[in-house]
Amino acid sequence: MTVDLDRRTSQKHRTAKFLKGTVLVYLLLALGSGIMIAPFIWMLSTSFKEAGAVFSYPPEFIPRSQIMVKYNDLEYGLFKIMINGKEEKVIKLKVFKNDADVMIYQDSRIIERTLTVSASDLKPYKKVKFLWKNYIAAWNAVPFGKFFINSIFVSICITFGQVFTSSLAAYAFARLNFKFRDQLFLGYLATLMIPSTVTMIPVFILLKMLGWIDTYQALILPGMFSAYGTFMLRQFFLSIPKDLEESAHIDGASKFTIYWNIILPLSKPALATLTTFVFMYAWNDFMWPLIVTNSMEMKTLPVGLAAFQGLYTTNWTLLMAATVIVLIPVLLVYIFNQRYFVKGIVLSGLKG
């Protein structure tokens, strides 16, 4: 009896300890998630604000605009202030050094009695207001439609080309036996240690000699080949049983038929993961399109966003609205491929 009681007590202690640990883990995850998502929420909130509300203090996550009222055919901002212990709504007529002349606003009408109050006591009377026109203004501020089409076309071409060439190379390194295969693969991987900034100028000079500067060829072709994509898909291809390949070979299937009809259909998780990575990189790439494009007709969205930043001022509301528009395709690609995403990352490194 005593042994059973001790066992139950011990079990309760273990359960309580487990629950405390679980709650702590979830709290830390929730805190981390909040910190990660806060900048996105602030960006989304800023895209709906008035230009002057971006730097308001304290910061407001919910967009608010000051209420405006008409008086003598002019619009005045509505403020609130404590007068004789009672909160009143007023409009500000004139401002001196530290004081302001105001009139009381009551029941949707102006009480024409001028009061002089401390200007620092006036608090703007605001209401929640989402300025959807910021998105229209952002779209019309620059050739946004052309930038969008360029980014879509370039990103799709780079994604398709890199996934296709990487899968072909990965199949060769994973399934075909040829002399110096492993040594060649190691040399291929060694290129990952070379920063892209090192090869940027030689590639630019080569494209200039070909006359491809400010063309789609310059934007697309250098990004269609990747050692990282080859490595990732090779690791996944190695995890596919060779029995399937041998059976197809006995039935007379060629190497390309095996690659196309067996290897690729079984590699959807890895292909979806690589597609997501490549599309995100191509869509967000700023430096290379900035270097190889000169005309407004050839610029992509990341370069186009820089048009909202001037030498002395930046239109933050329009910039945030444009950035939200730019994020939408990336979110759609991730949502579509998310079921394969984690699976592809896990399985791509199981073997090899």
C-alpha cells in the first residue's frame, strides 16, 4: 500500500514537472513569435496611416486619424482638453508661443466662445481609420505594374531553370557512375564558399561583352544554376530506394525516363522546398537587378521600392503599402508549398 502511494506521488510530481516545462516552452515560443511578427504588424499598420502619424509618440499599432470639422467653410482639427474638470472637444483657431485660442465643439456644432488655453494640454481627438488609398497611391507613384510583371517573369524563369538544372545535376551525382564523380562533386560544393560579390563583377563584364545589360537575359541566366540546389536534391535522391530504378531499367526505361517518371515524382518535398527558397531569393534580390538594369522598364520590385526613398525624405506610408504588395506573392508560394517544406528539409539530409 505504501509502495503504491509513493508511486502515485512520484507520478504526480513527474506530471506536474512535465506540465510546468511544457507551459514554459510554449510561453517562450509565444514570446519569440511575438517578437518576430511585431515588425510585420508594424509595417502593415503603417501602410494604413497618414503620413504624419508614422512618428507619433507613443507609437500606435492601430491606425488613427484626427477628426476634422468645418467652421466658416474651413476645416479644423478636433482636440480634447480638460476645462473646469470636464473633458471638452474644441477646435484650434490660433496658436501663440505656449497658448492657443480654441472654440468648444458640442453636439456637432461650434459654440462661438473663444477660450485661451495651454497649447500643450490639447490632445488630438482621433478615430480608427484605415487609409486604403495608400495602396492605390503607392501603385500609381511609380510604374508598379511593370515592376510587378518583371519580378513575376524573372522569378518564375529563375525558379524553373534552377530547379530543373539542379535536379539534372543532382541525378547525375546521385545515380550515375562516371570517373571522378565524387571529386567533381566536392569541387562543385567548394564553389559555395565563394561569396557572390566576388563573381559579380566578372559576370557583369561577361554580360556586357555579350550586349545583355538591361535585358531579361542578364536578370535570369546567372541565377539559373546553383550548387546549393544540386547538393540539396542529391541528398534527397540518395534516400530513394534503388530497387525502383533497377525495376524500371529492367523494363527498358532510359536514364532520362527514370529521372522524369520515377525520381522527380518521388521528390516532391525536396522540389517544393527548393522552389520556395529559389523563388524567395529571386523575388527579393536587390543588388543584381540594380547593377544590370538601367531603364525603368526593366527594373524589378525590390529596386522599384527604392523610388519611395528620397535624398532627404522618405514617404513611409507609401513605402510600407508597396512592401505589403511585394510580400503577397512570396506568402502565396510559401502557403502553397508549406506541406512539403518541413518534410523536404528533414528528408534531404537523411542519407549520403
